[in-house]
Amino acid sequence: MNSNQESATRWLGKRVVEAKGAYIAASAFTIISATSFVVFCWYLSGFAAAWVDKGVILPDRLLYASLFLTGRYVFAHFASQYNYNAGNIIVSKIKKRLYPLLLNNSQLDSTASALYVTRISDDLKPFYAFFIPYAVATGLVSSVLLIVCFWIEMWVGIILLISLLVIPMQMAVIGIGAEALHRKHTNLFLKYSAVFYNRLQTIAEIVNLDNFKAQYRFLSGKSKELSKATTSVMRVAFLSSTALELFVTIAIAAIAIYLGMSLLGIMPGASYGKGYDFGTALFLLTITPYFFFYLRKFVSAYHDRNRALASAELLIPILNQEVAPPLADIHEKINNFTINGLHFTYPDSPAKVLNNISLQLPVKGLVLVKGISGSGKSTLLKICTGSLFPQEGTVSVNGKDNQWSHRWLKENSSYMNQFPFIFDGTLRYNVFLGKETDQDSDYPKFLDKIIAKKKDGWQSELSHNGKQLSGGEKQLVTLARMMLHPKPVAILDEPTANLDSDTIDVILPQIVALSRERLVIVASHEKMFDAVADVTLNLNWGEQV
């Protein structure tokens, strides 16, 4: 195991203490559940032995067995609930730390940031909700059952102890190769998910340019590569499960043969004749499969550990970033906004998206950024929101350096793109964001048309990114949100794209009114903004025209 893997393992282990209480409660319920099952097996084997040996039916033993079996499942349920809650607690704390770091990370766009958050939910949560609990349960339950078996019949305990030592060693050997496969799979997932998302966003342009077949071949190749990596991971998972079942079958068969021969007098055990009879043998044989119950779950969840290690290695560099202290003058009033000699290139891209852009922006007014798709409009807007950091040149607010200006813009700008985000919740929440206000008067009146169409008005429930609203209605809600939560700089990316003329007639005057109070930067290729713009910047493939 290399130092990076050790670091990831150590990092994952340190998070466990953040849900120590939940894990302790789960462990207690697991021990009680295992004890209940042992007592259930004792009563059940006694009932079966009396029936088979003496033809006597003891209903009280069967009743006690049923009660303890019920207790086993009830306590196991409580244990699983506490373990799942522990996973939620740890993951939520990691997300709480990660969100602000992703927001301030100038190297990751929103798609890459969303994929990182997905890795946490998909990879880290199963590790803390399943792998860690199953590892703990394996140790606890195995210890309880080994004590019982050694106390009753030493050789049964020895067989189970050997199995307990051999199976984890076998899993560790398989896991060495599995970790590398999971790391490759995770890297491909992050890389190609961003590629697929990009192609979905540009599907209209791909069709218009008659480039569909070429893109299909390109995506098909990437999909096959990702599928191949997934298949490799599944093969290792199948191999580990097969090896486990082989050892479990051998162990149970060995115990069954030994007990059978002991009862026949061929191979009497050390405790034979000292209370060791058919009922006792049946009891030992009954608890043996349960010995492997949590071990099976532990092995089946072993790939969750490998996935978590791969994801942790990606997250650790981000989580270890130093968070800059808050600026004392972060809310300083804007007096000057200048872009000078700006260049920008995305990582792993040979072409410059922006090349030598210079512009003096007004403190108030409407700045129009024009250009065809792919000319760099959205990239320039993301730099102006503080989402991307200028690589060359200066983007200066009030004459300050790039670092200060970048943080000021991130704090003091609002951004509306052509794909508005709608929260799951009521229409009222999406507009006011929990802000206490008089909803009968303190809102833009262009929302009246939406409210009138909804049966529940402000209390209309919205979900799945506002599928209950049309594209134009989403834009109006987002614009209202921007107006009710004002920032010194308002940035709008293609605010009228794909909207009908009636909605445009509503939105355009509101944008102009907004620009009378603050700086509004609009990226659009629509001619309607030409007449109302105070400053116009024309871009052509990243060049200032």
C-alpha cells in the first residue's frame, strides 16, 4: 500500500469518531441481537433434539425460541438504523466542509463540483453506513460465537477461528488489485461524466452542424472504455464472493462432518459425554452459519472500501486547501471595475478561450457582451462572478489586485444562467428564500401571471428543478429572486434564450430597470439589447472586436 493509500485510509478512519455515539449504540444492539440469536438456537436445538430423540414436543421451548428470534431481528433493525444515521452524520459533515471549498475553487466548474459531491454520496456513504458497521459487527459477533464454541467444543471453535483468519487475508490479497481498479473507474467516471454532460448541453449545435455521427462514435468509444472499467471492478467483486463462499462451505462442511463422526463415536470430541449430545451438536451446527452472516456482509461491502479510498484520494487535496481568512472590507462599495489584458485557458485545453480582453465597466448600467456560441461569453461572465480566476491580466475592483477582486466578486455578484435552478419547495420559498416579507406587496408584479395559473398560489410545490414551470416561468422566478436579494453586480447569461416574445417583453424592461441601480452584465447575441446597452463588448472566438 503506497503513502497516498495510507493517507486515504487514515483520513477515512478519522471521520469515524464524528459519529462515535451512533456507532456505539449500533454495536450494543448488534451484541444484543447476536446473543438473542444464540439463545434462539439453544432453545430450537433443544426442542428439535427432544422431538427426534424422545418423541417429546416441548411447546414452551418453541415459544421461547420464537421470542428470541423476534428479538434478534428487532435489535438488528435498531443497529442498522444507527449505522445508517452514522453514515449520514459523517457524510453531511464532509459536505459541509466541502461546499465552501468547491465554491472557492477556481479550477473546477459547476459540473465538476457536482460530480465531486456525487462521489461523496455514492462512495463515502456506503463505506460509513455499511462497510464500517459490518467490519465492527464481524468482530463483535465472531467473538461472541467463538467464546460459546470454545466453551462447548474446542475443535469447532478452532475451525471457525481458522476461517476467521484466512478469509480476511484472502480479501486483502484481492483488495490490492481492486483498489487500483476502483481508482481508475472513479477517475474515468469524473472525466467522462463531464464530457457526456457537455455533449448534452450542446446537442442542438451538434445536430445543426451535422456532426451527430462523429459525436456518436466519440461518445460510444468513451462509454465502452467506462463500461470496460466497470466490468473489471465487477469481476473482482465476483471473484471475492466466490472465494468467500468456497471457504464458508468448507468450514461448515468440516464442522458438520466432525460433529457427525463425534455422535457416531468415530471421532469423539474433548467434551463428548460431558453434556455434549445430539442437542448440543445441533446447537453448534445451527450457530455456525450465523458465524459467517456478518462476515459475508463485510466481504460483500469490501468493494465499498475500495471505492471510498479512490474517492478519498480525490477529495483530500481539496479538503486540505487553506481557506483564506474573510476580508474585512469584503462589502466595500464598488467605485471602479476594470478588465485589462485578460487571458484565460481551461485546464487540458490547448486553445485560449479569452485572449487579451480589456474593458472599463461602469459602476451602474448595462454592459452587453455579444458573440456567437463558443466565443467566450460565458467564460468571461464566470470570471466576473468570481467562479473562475483570471490566469493572465487583471480583473480589478476599486484598483485592488486579482486575489482581492476575485473574492469580492464572488461575494458581491449574483448570477443567472440560461438554465435556471429551482429548489424543491414552494413557489414562495423559491422567490423569497425564507426571507420574511409581505408577500402581498414586496415582490415583482410580473410574478402575478405565474401565481394566477397555480391552484395553490404561493404554496404551489415545485420539484425536479421546477418541472411544473415552463422555461420562461423559471427565468421569471430566477430574475425575481435576483431582484429581491440584490448584489452590486448582477450577471445574466442568455436571459432571453428560448423564451417566447411575451415573456421577453416582460423580462427586458425589468433588466433595464435593474441596471439603473447596479451594474448589470448581460451575455447575449440578441439584437434587442443593443438599443439599451450602455457598454458593448463584441467577442469573436475569444478575441475582442
